[in-house]
Amino acid sequence: MGIKFRVLFEDETFSAEIHKASVKLFLSCLSDLTLYAVAMVARAGVLNDAELNALARHCHDRAHRAALAEVPPERRPENAEAAFANRLNAVHWADIPDGPEAFRGSEADLIRVAPVSDQFKDLDGEIVANSIRFRWHDVRDQMRKRLRGAEVAGDWRQMRDGKG
């Protein structure tokens, strides 16, 4: 884009494509983050796989609905919930890594959904991938410091059972 980036963002067509891409990327990031957080709860060893899956679905659904409440339905990907459900069906909680590998989905999607030519994606792919990798680093650190898996599991069971 160079020095013409302002002009491009004022272009209605390009701006609409950026918005569509941002929604898709948000959902990809939400998917990665949800699985990462629930994997941290899984490491506490309190919930079984069915409970972990239900917790992941609950967290993803609530965040998805809240974050996209103001996005018109025609601008939301139709298959977002199904895509997360498919990803969740393939999850083995013990296999979700505790490092940057946990966020490879959003890293790949940042490049995949970007509304630029394939040539630019090829040329700048590594730079773009590094940018999202660095952004996730602090998120992982903060999550490790703050998320208490056993407490989350207990709260989840109470809420699910109608006691919380």
C-alpha cells in the first residue's frame, strides 16, 4: 500500500473487504484463544472431555455473539459456528500446545483472508505471520498468569448445574 494506504481505506470496496476479512480473522483468533484457554483448564485435570467441549462451545458462542452483535448478518461468515464445532470435534485437549503452535490457525488465516494479491501474500507472508505471533506472545503470558484452571472448572460446573 505504501503511502496510498489512506486512499485505499477511504475506498468503499476495499474498506468493505477489509471489514469482511477482519470479521473472519476475529473468529479465527477467537477459536484459537478459546481452545488455548480451555486447554489450560484441561491441564488442571478436573473436567472430562465432554465437559471441556461444552465449556469451549459456551465460551466461543458467548464471545462470538457479543463481539459480533453489531455486525450485520450478511457480513458474518455463515459457517463460523460450524467451523468451530468441526475444529472442536477434532480436539484432543492434552495435545494442544502451550506455546505459539496453539495459535497457528489464526496465523494462517491472517494471510489467507487478507484482501491482497497472492503475490503480496507470498512476499510478505513471513512478516505478517511474525506480527501475529508477537501479538499472541503477551496474550499467552497473561493467560498463564491469570487463568486458574481448577477454579474455572469449578465455576463452570456450578453455572452448568444452575448453582452459580
